[in-house]
Amino acid sequence: MKLQRKNRLRALSLGAVAVSGALALTACGSDDTGGGSGDSSAPAANSAIKCDDAKGELLAAGSSAQKNAVDAWVKQYTASCKDVRINYNPNGSGAGITNFLQGQTAFAGSDSPLDAEEITKSAEVCKDSQAIDLPMVGGPIAVSYNLPGVDGLVLDASTLAKIFDDKIKTWDDAAIKKLNPDANLPKTKILTFHRSDDSGTTDNFTKYLKAAAAADWKYEGGKAWQAKGGQSATGSSGLAQQVTQTAGAISYMELSYAKDAQTVHVKTDAATPVEATVDNATKAIAEAKVVGEGKDLALELNYEPTAEGAYPITLVTYEIACEKGNKAETLAATKSFLTYLASEEGQAILKDASYAPMPEEIITKVRTTVAGLS
């Protein structure tokens, strides 16, 4: 964590000019989409969305994993609240938190909750308060691969750890053959891809490896990739593109970016290897515990879930906002938009975008907390 925090503090010292330029990207115009906002048909106004006094431009940035969910939310919300323009830059969880802590955005999206240092730093932008984590989006982290002729590939935590640590180098390795006795595995070289930017998806993927394959994954973990070898790409869409165009490739990404690709079935203690699906991820997320203090709703995920069919590699994306001390010019829009995200209607559209709604016990707490933002 020391290395992660050092890198974060270094990022905080970067000039705001580049940040402002990045924030000029809109939710519809960003190049980090896996689908979502390309539909030109306008949705009908949703009477369940309460605009209240919301107006003006709302800037946000962060998690690329939730980008396709944000696209769907923005499309519905702005059809009802026409006086609000929402710009979401999917520049990665680390960069999004940096933007927020510099006061550049109204809220941030992150696939990992704030750490203690970031919470302390948030007092500079949240006057007489601090930032809090609001879990809004869940889903599986799919392990996507490109191996023509090999469908339903099964891998376990140990084998995944060795692959991404460059210990297993070809697809016909004995460890992979043992898990896939009937597959015609080629001698193709394994090409791993990881995120080049600080990423909550990386954080959650490596937390899984550390929890489920401790003997084979010796890295500390965090938003920055630490293992040796492999190639890198920016954002979830960058990884998806590399896997699609590279024979022998394998990477990790939020499911909505991998829905048209081959994905690994993960072997757990259950009898049947588990596929990366929204429903299977929900089973695992239901075992999460709220560990944040006060109004903070940071969760502790269980990367070795016990429920039958629970997919173990999951993430939860948080919207990070000030509990108090929000800027007056964006408070109404922030509360209105986040209220919609946490609503029954907002959560209901997640499945269609390959995301998992938050369990009812968790999202009920989110609704109460959002209502109290000031």
C-alpha cells in the first residue's frame, strides 16, 4: 500500500490543466465505450426521476468499468432532467479519485473504496466533512481470452496467478490441460494484457488472486499492476480491443466489455466451474460486508464465496461524493442524479447492460445516505 499511496500523492501533484482537458470528454463522446450510448433513439421522460432544482453541468470521472452503466443512466436521466448536462470521463479509478480530490469533479467513480489517506485528503474539498463511498454498480470481472476452437475454458485461481505472473507461458501447459482434458489446446504463446492506468478493476482482480491463490500470487496488490511481464493497455475498452485482435491473448475486464468474447469459467470449490454472469456475480456480492465508518458504505467483498454458483471475481463500483460541503452550484444535480442511480428504476436497467444491481440491503442504505448529502 505504501507504493500505491506514494504514486497517488505524486498523481495529486500533477497540474490541473491536463485534468481539465480530460474532463472535457463527455459520456457520449468518450472513446472508452463498449457499446451503450451509440443508440440515437431518445428515451421517454421517466416520471420516477425527480429533477427538483437540478440544472447546469455535472462533471464526473473515474471507473471505466462502470462506463456502460453510466451511459445508460445518463440517457434516461437527461431525458427527464433536460436542464442538466452530465459529462463522465472514464479515465480509470485512480485518475478519477485524483480529479475529485483536486476539486475538479462533483463526484468520482471507483471500483475500490477510498483508503484512509484519501479520506483524510478529501477534507480539503469536502468542507467540514469528508468523502464517502456509495456502492452503486456490481458485476463480474470476466477473464476474456482469444483461443479459436477452445470454448468454455476452465481455469482456477492458481493457474490464473501463474499465467498473469508469466510462470505459465503456453496454452498447452500441463496445468491448463489438467483443467481442460477434452480441449484441443494449441502450443500458442500466452499473451497477457493488464491495465496501464491505475484501476479498481486491477485492484479487485489481484485481490482475488491474493485471496484464492496466496501461494502463487506474492504481490501486494492495489490499483497499479505490479507483476512482471505482459503488455498493457488503457482502460477496459483498451484491454478488450487487445484481446479481440490478438490470438493467444488473455486479460481481465468488466463483463460488459467482454460480452461478445470468450470468457473463462472459474473453478472453485463448487462442483461445477462458474461462468461470469450477472446473476452469478450477484450471488457473491450478497456475501459482502459494510466496513465503512459512519455514512461511508465501503464494502469488503468475499473473493472465496460459499454460495453454489457464486462467481468469485467480482467488483463493486462506488460513486464517491462529499457527505457535506458539496459545491452549491452542483449539489442539486448531484443529489438528483445519484438518487436516480440508487432508485429501483436506476438499478433495474443494470442487468440489460451486463451489470449486477446492488443487493437490496445495501442499496437501501445508499438511498438514505444520498438523501442526506448537503
